Amino acid sequence: MKRNILITGGAGFIGSHVVRLMVNRYPDYHIVNLDLLTYAGNLANLKDIEHKPNYTFVKADIADLDRMRQVMKEYEIDGVIHLAAESHVDRSIKNPFAFARTNVMGTLSLLQAAREYWESLPEKYAGKRFYHVSTDEVYGSLALTHPDGIEAGATTKASAKGHTAYGTEFFVETSKYDPHSPYSASKASSDHFVRAYHDTYGMPVVVTNCSNNYGPYQFPEKLIPLFINNIRNGKELPVYGKGENVRDWLFVEDHARAIDLIFHSGKTAETYNIGGFNEWKNIDLIKVIIKTVDRMLGNPEGHSLGLIRYVTDRPGHDSRYAIDSRKLRDELGWEPSLQFEEGIEKTVRWYLDNQEWIDNITSGAYEKYYEDMYANR
Ligand code: NAD
Ligand code: TYD
């Protein structure tokens, strides 16, 4: 079937994996990647597919309502997968307004443009879908009741083979919203607008809340790529607080597969949580990264452990995130495909093999390149 899908934020980390998957997997779809190319957007993430006939890039701001109206009409969009966002918690602490503008007003503009366009068509919302990509951070923070970890199944219901849990509670689709950072507050607000557009106007929406992603093409301000790059350069590794916060890590391609599945088969107006049953205490994860990078660089074991620096904690730092993704598994048959050991091995290898990609970002050279390249679009 022919479809015209608008993917926002497709030049970013997760978006680029979603764009690549959709462009390669659905040659009959026209994939329109709309991205403002902020500091986090990088067209080098999509070099391998940029000349495919079913792919178009549009540089635009999701908060520009008139432009969103124009894009919906021009490309006759029948499905939206919305990932564009300001995404880094530390930046949100420094500049919360940018997060309200993009994540709240941007999402609202996109919803409104989709609504106006779809309502203007004879078939209206039939065959349409607005997929909003959100985060588990909207649910707030879970208690760290087992600081040394327990095997799931012992005292938790959300068990998965080999899963170490750090508490007995998990985020489920009905968990109360309780955001703590300006980032998660802005994402929570956008989620509410998306659901309100379903309840008020009948917009066929679906929302997913995913745990922390890792893998190739992640901007090197986030923990895993930042630390891989710092170890390579012999730079300090700033561990917030005591390094005891827990995150649930999912390989980015598994998230992209889940998005594809839910976009096509998820139920309208439903929420699905996506996670890997893969909880790690930051300090333990950091030690795995150090070990892997040192081994790949041919350094003796333990060589880079001395780079660890415990620094002042992030204000409002959530202590534990852990997703129960059994609804997605039971209803749609999704499972993460990679074990963490395999995923981290692939990830470290990718960053070490793609030093030019990371050096371009850290030097700011790519921003200038794309500014010039798209100045007249
Ligand atoms: P990212 O920061 O790597 O990419 C965001 C992209 O959005 C960039 O390409 C940027 O240029 C673009 N963008 C920003 N503002 C824009 C605007 N006003 N108009 C158009 N484009 C704009 O983010 P990511 O990590 O890939 O996250 C993508 C989405 O997934 C976000 O909505 C985020 O909240 C969500 N999410 C991320 C994670 C994670 O671990 N990274 C986990 C769960 C959910
Ligand atoms: P991050 O990758 O920023 O994702 P999020 O805050 O959305 O979970 O951070 C992951 C964890 O690592 C989080 O608990 C904060 C911590 N962290 C550090 O200890 N040092 C760092 O330099 C960064 C960027 C994060």
C-alpha cells in the first residue's frame, strides 16, 4: 500500500534509526523526514539512505504552525511519527523555555496541522495515525529498594530471564504521571495534548513511553557516547552523585522495531511502554563501558578506571527508571532482540570505528557544513 509518512526529528539519534528502517523496509511508502537540524540533528546520520527515491528531507521547525500546515498538505501526509524534541535533561535544567517551546508548542502545532488537514479530507481520520514518541521519565522516579539488585521473579511480577531489578515496582501504562525535570515535564505536557486531541477531536493517536536508548548516532552529551569518547581521549568521566541511579537500557534498533510494529498494529488511543528489562546502576554500567573500551583499544584491564570523577549530583535526579513492557510483548509479540552484552559491544565498536562522526560533532564543523548546505532551502 502507498502511504506518505511524516517522521519528525529524523536527523536525531532515534529518529535516524526509525527513518532508515522505514525507508528500507517500505519502498512503497514516501518517508518525509522533517527536522530543524538543531545541535542534535545531523544529516550525516542518514548518509546511507539520503538518495533513496522514497525519501525526502525537509528542514523546518515543528513549532511553525503555518509551515506544518503546508507540509501536511504538500506531501498528503496520512501518518505522523513524532520524535522531534529537545531531549537532554541537563540542557532542560539550564534552559527550560526551549523545552516548552519545542516539546509542548511544537507538538501542539503538529497536532493542530494534522487535525486541520485530515478533517478537510472526505474520508477524514480513516486510515490516519498520529504516533507520539515519549519517554518513561514522565512517570517520575521509582524507589531503589534493593540497592544491590535482585533477580526478577523473586519478588517482582514483571520478570524476565536474567533481569536484575533494583526494586519491586515498575512503570506500567497506567502509572501516575509525576515528572521532575523540565524535560520530563515538557514531555508529560505533550503526551496530555496528544491524548486530548483524541478525546476532543477524535484524532487517531497512539503514544509510547520508552526507557533509555543506547546505540550508534547518539549525541555525545548523553552518558554512553560521552563516556566512550572521553575514555578514548583520556578525559575525566563525571559521575553524578554516587553513581547509584538506575536506568533501564534498550538498544536503539529494538526501539525502532517497536515503533514500526506499533505504528502499523498498535490500537488507537492506547499507550504502550517499551523497555528492555535491563536495569543498570550507573556506576556498574560505567565500569562495563570502561572495560569494553580498554579491551578494544588494547589497554590493560582497569587502565581507565582512574578517569572516574564523582561530581555534584544533577538537581532533581530521578533515582530509578524501570519499564514493564509486558503489554507490548503480550499484545503485539515484541521482544528486544539483543542481549545487553552484545548491544554494548556493538555500540562501543561503532563509536571507536566512527571517530570522524564524533569529531565533527565535538568540533562543531558539521553544524557549519549543514547551515551552508541548507541555507537556501
Ligand atoms: P535527539 O536530541 O537525538 O534528536 C532530536 C531531533 O529533533 C534532532 O534531530 C533535532 O534537530 C530535532 N528537533 C529539535 N527541535 C526541533 C524542532 N523545533 N523542529 C524540528 N525538529 C527539531 O533525541 P532522541 O534521543 O533521538 O529522542 C527522540 C525522541 O524520543 C524524543 O521525543 C525523546 O523525548 C524520545 N525518547 C528518547 C529516549 C532516549 O533515550 N534518547 C528515550 C525515550 C524517548
Ligand atoms: P543521560 O544519558 O543524560 O539520560 P537520562 O538523564 O535521560 O536518564 O543520563 C543517564 C544517567 O547517567 C543519569 O542517571 C545521569 C547520569 N549521568 C552521569 O552520571 N554523568 C554524565 O555526565 C551524564 C551525561 C549522565
